[in-house]
Amino acid sequence: MNVATGAGAAMPATPSPFETAQVTARGGGYSVTWRAPGVDRVHVRAATTAVNAAAGPEVALAGPSATIDVPPPGPARRWYFALTPDDGPPLTLAERSLGLTGAPNFRDAGGYRAADGSWVRMGLFYRADGLNTLTEEDLRAMSGLGLATVCDLRTAAERAAAPDRLPEAVRSVVLDVQGDAPLGGDLLALFEDPARAAAMFQHGGAVRLMAEINRSNVAAPSARRNYARLLELLADPYGGPLVYHCTGGKDRTGWASALVLSLLGVPRETVIADYLASNGYLREKLGDLLHDFLTEHELDTAELNPELVAPVMQVHPEYLQAAFDEVEARYGDLTGYVRDGLALDPSIVDALRARLLTR
């Protein structure tokens, strides 16, 4: 599938020496791993912001391939690590998850390697589930990100029932991607009639339903308008860090991330892995949500049992594949989707790549 780029797009000639690299939280500290063939040594420096990481104090030094454990450099909630070869530009990474109690699927959308050897910058855009149950500590952690904009992909009914809790001075932008889609994005409304829901979910119906929702994320007019607007906001070099979210952070948000990462040239298998990561982050939250909903509405769990409903509370590869199949069926490829479906000039993708990719 082609990636939309304009004739004026220009990328640095020298690719990053890092073939793999990742930062993960571990045992109260961090595990930093990388592989950079051809590099003699890699200096690891740390700071509380991505822009300052390369100038921060050195916390480790190792060879071209290593996995090292780094204790917390200080009391800050989030640390960025700049991996700097002896000769070459640094690669700055952080743990993706913010570890928020009220939004467990809030995570950095960057830190992936594109097919051309460039990397998706971290600290610029985030994906999340609902922001209505954030704790005070969560809000302080969000404030530390320097967020400028929160893009709310939910419906009007969802927003009214569960208003976002946001740090002060953060702009909220409504991008209701399912506003005129057949289901309107309100999955929980299906459970109001347990007999109807049970019949719908029998014989793989839940999987088919989720595939249809993902197709509507591509085809619905409201989806096309609002995903286009999201790309414009992400491409704005003066826009500041941004987070986009829905209720679970897995379907509407999942397509947003899959679309952006694909346009940045991230390989499909990596895009799918990022999509499927929601299952781990959301397992406890969505399990509790389903249990509470069934209990609150006194629904017959023998008729509408959790195993029957589980596919609605999860992400499966075929859900995301349904969205990509819809792109190909309607527009041929991502280039056609951006041009004809989202009605965007290719220069938007050029600007997206210029802002979000680094060598």
C-alpha cells in the first residue's frame, strides 16, 4: 500500500544507525535496549523532556548492541533517554506508557522505526482511552507533558455522560468520528436489550460487528472529516504536543494511530503490534466496565455472558485489517484515501513526516 507523499518531500540522506531501540519501565527503573551495527559506543543521557535529553547527564555507556538497567535518574514521573553514538545524531526514547491510574491506555504513539530507517519522535503525540476518571496524580503527570491539545473522538452522548478531566490551559477539540456512522460509536447501548445483543453476538457476530465499526472509521463522512482534521493538527509545526482519545482508546483511537504510523512509513507488522497492545493495557479496565454494566442493568449473564461479549471489549487483527481493506476497496491505497477520502493535499503528509520523523 502506497504512502501519500508530495513531490516536495525531502528526508535526510543518512539513516539512523539504530536498527532497534526501546525503553521500558522495569523494577522501579528502566531497561534501555538498542542495536546499532557499525557504531563503536553509545552514550545514554537522560532528561525530563525530549528536547533536553541529549544534553542531560550521562547515565550509561555501552557498545553497539546492549540491554542495560538504569535506575531512576531523579524523582520525575517521566524520563527521556538520548542514545547518542560517538559519531552521529541521538535517538531519544522514553517508556511509552504514562502509567495513569484513570487512563491505563494513555501512551506515547512514537518511538517506532520506519521502513526507511527514520524514527517516529516521542513526546509529540499520544493516544489514550477515556480521560473522565483521571486522578489528581494523573492530571499532574499530564501537565508534565506540555500538552497543547486534546482531541476527543467520542460522540456527544459519550462526552455528556463522561466529561474529560483535563489540566488547565489545554485546548479541547471535538472530533466525533462516529457521529453519522450507523452505530454512532455507542457500543454500550447495544446491551440495553440483552436478547438482541445475544442474538447479534452469536456465531462470531461480535467479531463481525467490530470489523464493521472499523470499516465505518474509514467510510463514514464524520470519520473522514474528523480524521482529516486530526492529521492537520498533527502536521502543524506550531501546534504543540497532542493527545487523541475515545472511550477505550482501541477502535477510533486505534485507527487514528494506525493511519498516522502508516503514513509515516512504519511497517504494517509494527502498526498491528501497536494496535494489539491495547488488549494488555485495557484488560482490567474493560473487564470491570463490562461487569459493572451487566450488574447495573441487571442483565441476564447466562443469556449475555462475558465470553460472548469479550470480542467487543478487545482488539483483534481482523478488526484493523477490515479498516485497511476498506481503504483499498474504496480508494485503492492510502494515497487515494488521503486525497479523495480525507480531501487533503499531499503537502499535509509531507508536513506530518517533517514534524514527526527524525533520523
